[in-house]
Amino acid sequence: MEPSAARSAGVAVAALAVVAVNTAHAAQPVVVAVDGTLCDITKTLAAGAASVTCLIPPGGDPHSYRLKPSDRSQLAKSDLVLHVGFGLTPSARKLTTPGKVVAVGEVALPSYRGGDPHVWHDPAHSAAMVRVVSRSLASALPASDRAALQQRTNRALAVFKALQDWEAKQFASLPSLRRVLVTDHRTYSHLARRFGIAEIAMLDSHTTGGVLRPSSLQKITQEVKSSGAKSIFAPTARPSKTLQRISKSTGLPIATTPLYGEGIAAGRTAVSTATLNVCTIVKGQGGSCDIAGANALNAKWSSIR
């Protein structure tokens, strides 16, 4: 073959390869995951087999989230939309999309009738959500991708089982009277129920509309002082004036590290956010945390491909 002909043939082959890659990319299912923790689970399970878009960024508030024009554009071309359900993100009730919409938490926990939508704080519930996401993805992916999806699913389930065992050990290291979690709003009831922790959601229990009246402050102070709590846990690095008033009244410090109750922390995953939260609680209650174990769990999760 003449050099010029060889070069032409090479260009043609390269062009065909580009077309093949672009065609394969275009054939990928488009998946939208509304909520932060759920989005990390979805991205981990999908790996490169689907195009996954997250609507709520790390640190975002799902309760007040409003869809942007770019979100609606992504939803309009989606094959699958996933959200936690249970009213966590009210705007998810009004999604317009040609794809299938799955309220993952509601499917995973069909008998739950409580009022706390933050179900993923119980690792067993996260595992149940993994199974639902996996089944939903399997119906959207080509058959050739499903075996690899199942392998990733099995690894993800193993990590959440190990996470549950690790969390149980951290909380068990605390004296029973210190297994207390004092926060502003009810966000960790699933975690508390799983590990035998007393959750005190001060503003939900003793105020109306979050207004802290003197009588409410007195009731909160009495309950917190008699609870065995050593810290108050805030949802942000800058505690509200209300929490500062309660801290002053009870004499308890506000933990310097916030709890990430609404999704994943910036730069973290669903698993590393969970280990961070548990270590924050245990240390705030006067215990110590197995950091090496947490790092091992985080590495196992991040290695799923």
C-alpha cells in the first residue's frame, strides 16, 4: 500500500473509532439523582455505564431546594430519575420527565410511617436503597452492563454492612448514659433507633415554628441537663443564635464540627460523611473514634468502579 493510501486508511479507521465512541456515549442512559447521598450511591453503582447528574450539591438543603432551568433541561432528557421520597425534597413531587421516577427510600422501606425522611443515616436502610437503585439502573442499562452492575452492587452492600458493624462498635464504646444525641431538629431518628441512642430534637419537641420562648428554653434546659449529654450538635459550622442561647442555658458546648444531616459533606462520599458524623457524635460525647477503621471503609467505597 502506498504511504498516502495508508495514511488515508488510518484516518478513516480513527474517524470510525471516534464515531463508535460518540455513539456509545450517546447510548448511555441519562440518570438524574435529586438528593445528595442518593446521588453518590447512584454514581458509584452506575460507574461509567450511565450519565448521572446530581441536582442538589454537597451541603445543599433538600427541603428548600427549587428546580433551576438547567435542572428541568436535564430532567427533560432523562431515562431515570431517583429521589429519596418521604417528602425530603418537596420539589421532587412535581418533576416533569419522560423517564421513570423512583422514590428510592419509599420503595426500600415500604412500611415506614414515621416523619423523618433522612432514612440513610441507618446503614441498613442505605443498603436497602442500594438494592433499589441497582434494580432501577438494571432496567435502564443494556444487558451487557448488568453483570458489572451486580458486582458493584455486591461490593456496595458489603461496605454498608461493614459500616453498620463499625458504627455499632463506636457507639458501644460510650457508657450507656452518654448515648445521647442533642440536635435542633429531628434528623437522626433512624440512626438513633438502629444503635440505641436517645435523640433529643430540641426545637421539634419544645417549640412551635422554631420559636424559642422562655418557657421552651426552660423545658429544653431541664431535659438536656438530665439526659447525660456532653455536647450540642449543630447542622452548620456557624451555630444559630437559638442554639447559642440553649448552649448558654444548659452549660453544654456546641461541637466544633457540624453534623451533615441533609446529604454528603463537600469533598466526601456517602460513606465518609457517615463516618465523619459518627466520629463527631462519639467524640462530642466524650468517647474516641476508630479513625483507621473509618479510613478503611472510605477507601473500600471509593474503590468501587
